[in-house]
Amino acid sequence: MSTRKKPPTEGSQLIAKDGLGDETVLADGGIVDIYHPSRLGYLAQYFAVGFMASGMPATIYGFFIGYLNVPAYVYATAGVITSIPWSFKFFFGMVNDCLPIGGRRRKPYMCIGWTFCFVMLLILSMQTLPDPYWCRGDDGEYITTVTNADGQKEAAEPCNEDAAKKGGHFAFLMMLASLGYVIADVAADGLTVEYARREPAAQRGRTQTTAYLVRTMGQIAAVSVVGFGMNGKEYNGSFDHGLSFNQVMLILAVPAALMVPISWIGIEELPKKGIGFKPYLQLCRGLLRRKAFFYVLLFQFLTNLISSITTTAGGLVKNYWAGVQNLQNQVFSVIGSGLFALGLWLVNKYLLNYSWRASAPHEPFEPRSSSSSLPAARTPPPTSPSRPNRPSHPPCLRPARAHPPVAHARACRMHVHGDVCTPTRAAPRRAVLAGTTILLNILDMPFTFLTIYNVVRNQYFYLGETVLYEVPSAANFVVATFIIVEMADEGNEGMVYGLLTTTANLGEPFGNAISNQLFGLFKPSLSDSANYISDSPTFRAVVGISFVVSYFMSFFSLLALPLLPNQKGEAQKRKREWPESDTYSYITIALVLVALLYSLTVNFLSLNESTMCLRIAGGEGCEEEEQQQQQSAAAAAAAGDAAALAAATSSAVASAAAKVAKAARLR
């Protein structure tokens, strides 16, 4: 019977092995049954988080583009600003671990988070909406285009031009609602890492992928509600009547309220003493000093930052050129989420032990003793099974009678030569992440450019690419998150999850801030809907170039790939063998602070009504906007004077005609 080693702690052995050494766990306690009724609230957390995380963003296209007609960079920022709370996961994780409430570190914070989310959604549901930007015709459709005397199309006069400046208020409240469910999600993530660390190496990752699968189910449910409910013509929909933005927020508030009692009753958590801020920060410092952790952190940040530098034109291309309506947009999102769930299932079933970088399977790495100078494949097999943990050989070297060759090869993902299982040749560095990134962009290109240059402009064609790349996208997503479990030690699960996901999530708003500034330089403006309505060849070329830049940045992000360990075994090897230095911690702290301050500043400037015109926020400059407003006012005044002159002339002519007629009657 196997005997477990002492569970790993900070500064101790990082991998606990069973007596035979063929399976490894990172924490003691046995595999957790996440389907047990006492843990009903665990998976419910992820379903509810998925429902919120997709439900609120799903309203942005119809409300911000259709109803308010905000500039393109404001639309892009609104989507990002609602996810800003994810950038504070480290802080929330630290509070979870250091300040238990009633001796519990998880479920009290789940209840607090869901309560706050419910309150903010309730406030959102009571906000007064401004009148729509565009005028509406008798059929309820927006009047966005008029044809001039030359037969060319141009933007129609809006009925409420100020509506385009009102999006920031609603985005800010949605951000606060997101803050609530992120607090709950951080607590759930802490449980996820605790559970995952108790899984053997061959199964490690199943808890994560199951949680993400359930979260995807929540996303599908939310997008379905928004797609079919918020499909009125005022939100770029096709129904004569539908749910309003306020009503959708009220519907979202219902599961947020239900999660409060579910979190308290359905989460099994034993009382546990908090770590304390001083020991926690010391543990954090020790973590940040590790080169292995620094490399993973840098990978998470750089890939998200660089790949998030994307053109601001996407939303308006979708609306004005592809003609995508809200229902179709959400239906394809549902299909895409379903395929994403399929991708998670495939990763869960077939790819848990595949190389994170390589597209071919890669053996779990086990360290060799420094006394062994030959590769493991050439080391003679042991002659006795009585010493299962020989320090001079990798754990897969076992007698045939202890492990049948075929079964053992399947378990080790190695070739078998007699009694010895030998590693397969290292897989080529065609990384899963590189392959999926390249595939996603190649799939996207024809749909985008054929729409831009008016070869095919059809909403179903344009939305097709969102369906095609969801399976590889799921593999990309899960592979990038598996490493988090490998970086954690006993007691610092929330810290590791918080630090890595905080830096990863910081990349997107940082990249969006750079995007607003970079693509704000393109002329004619990518953010002005009038340019898409006019649809000139020159402007098409500008939009096309902006997408080329976006694809280039996505490919450029692959340069960070060598920072990622190849698989679970190599991640643990890095933790054991790579050095530590204060330099890594200083760079990390500076990176996080600069990214956080910069992204918050630029993105909030983009949403504020009085500062969204600034160039740093992505606008065209407040001076130019004032000049345009003055010119518009002068043109309106001139038009008014001309109308008054015409009216006076008409009145004079009519008066003269009346006098002539009266004189004629007198004769």
C-alpha cells in the first residue's frame, strides 16, 4: 500500500509522490468530488459568473452602438472597462487568504460579492435612458443614411446627438456590478486551485476545465436571454418589441440575488486560520523573487497586452458594413460558446498531458539525479521492485511485472523497449498556443477583408468566423491557464491565481488604451460612423490597414512563447532549479503599477463626457471638436438666416400679390 509524503509547503518539496512514484499530487487530501451535493454551490459559482460575464457585455453592441451610437473607441473601451475589476484579483485574493470571516476564507466573500453585484444591477435597472441618437422612421427603424443630390450616401442628421456621450455613465455602473461577481469569482478560484492541487498528475486540470465548462454554459444562457429578449429595433434588432436595457439588467440581478444563499449553503468549507498580511506579503515576495514565476507572469502579461492592440473599427464594421443585427450577433455567440465548451471538453479528455507549447504529445518530465550522466532511455532497468523511488532513475523505469509495457507506455506517453519505457523524442516547438493563434487569425482574415472591400457584405458570412475558431480558441485559453496550478504551493493558491490572472487581465485594458491612441491617428477617423456610411474607397483602405496592424500584433505576441514551460513536469522543474532574485520582484511590481495606472487613466478618460475628445483618450482633440461644433452652429445659424430671409421674401411676395388682386377687384 502506498504512503503519501508530507504535503508540500513553501520551502519544502514541491511535488508529493505516492509510493510507486507513477502519480504525483501537489497537495494531500485526495481528489475532491465537485459533484457532491455538499459542494453544489461550487459549480453554481462558475455558472453565475459566466451568466454575468457574458450577460452584461452582450448588451453593449445593441445599446452602445445601436441605441447611443458612441464613437468606435468608446465602444471598444466600454467592453474593456466592464472587465477592469479582473485586474484587481490579486488584491481580492490577498484579502481572502488574510482576512477570513468567521474562520472561513471563501464563502463569506462569495456572499459579499454577489450582494454587491445584485445592488449595482438593481441600480442600473432604474437608470433613465436618454433618447436614441438616430431618428426613427414609421417602421421603427433608425434613419442613419440619406442620399444627396449627387446620389452619394451620407449620414443623416441625428435626433439626439448628445446620446453618443452618455455611454460612460452606464459603462461605469456595469463595471461596479462586475466588481461584485469578480469578488465572488476570486473566492471560487481559490477553491479551484485547492481542489486541482489534490489531483494526480494524469488528471490535474480536470477541475479547472470542468469549472470553465460550467462557466461557458452560463455564458450561453446569458447570451440567449439578451439575444432573444433585447432584440427590439431600437437595439439594432429585428423585433417590433423587446426587452429594454433596464429590464435586462433587472433579469441579470435575479441570479445574483439567488447566489447569496446558494453560496452560503452550498459551499463546504472548514474553518481555517488566516495567514496574516505580514506573512502573506513575505510569501508573496518569495514568490515574486522566483525566476520561474516571473517568466510565467511575464508571458501572461505580454501575450495579452500585445494581442489586445486591435483596431477600434471592429464594432462599426460589424454594424454598418456587415449589417449585423443584435439577435444574429447573439445567436452566433451562443453557437461559438457551445463550440468553446466542446473545445474545453476535448482538452479535458485528450490534452491534459500534452505539451503546452508543442502540438504533439510530450512526456511528463521527471528529474534525474545529478549522478546519472546518461539519458533515462539508456539507463538499465531496475532489477527489483522493492525500491520504487530510486533517486538515480525517473519514476517510469519499472519492471515489466510491476507495470505491463503497453499500459505503462500509455500512462507515461512513452515508447516501450523491453522492460524499460523510454521518452519519445521531444515534440517540435510548433506550440499549441502558436498554432491556435495563427489559425485563429488566418480564419478571421477572409471574412474581414471581403467585408471591408465590399466583396461580400452579409451578416451571416461576417459572423461565420466567430464559430470557426472557437474550438482552437478553447485550447488556447485552457492551456494558458493550466500553468497557474503548477505555480501554486500549499497555502498561497489565492495569491498565485490572483497575481497571474491580475497581470494577464491587465494586458487587455493596457492594450486597449494603446489601441485608442494608435488607431486614433488614422485618418479619416475610424471612430466616426459617418465615414462608414459614406463608405469611400479611401476609407476602406484605411480600415483595411488598421486590421493588418491588428493581425501583425497578434503574431508578434508569439515572441513571448519561450517564457512558458513545456508541460507540468517542466514547470515543477523550473520551480525547483531556477534561481531567485529581488530584481524579478522589483520588475513585476513596477510593471503592474505602471500598467494599472496607465490603463485606468486612459480608459476612464475615454468614457468621461468632458474628456473623451482628448487625443490621449483616442479622440480627435477637444480643440477640433469645438471648432466642428462652432462650424456646425454657424452653418445652422446661416441656414436659419437663409430660411428667415426666404420666409420674409415669400411673405413680401404674397403681400404684393394680395394688393394687386384687391386693386383688380376695385376696378
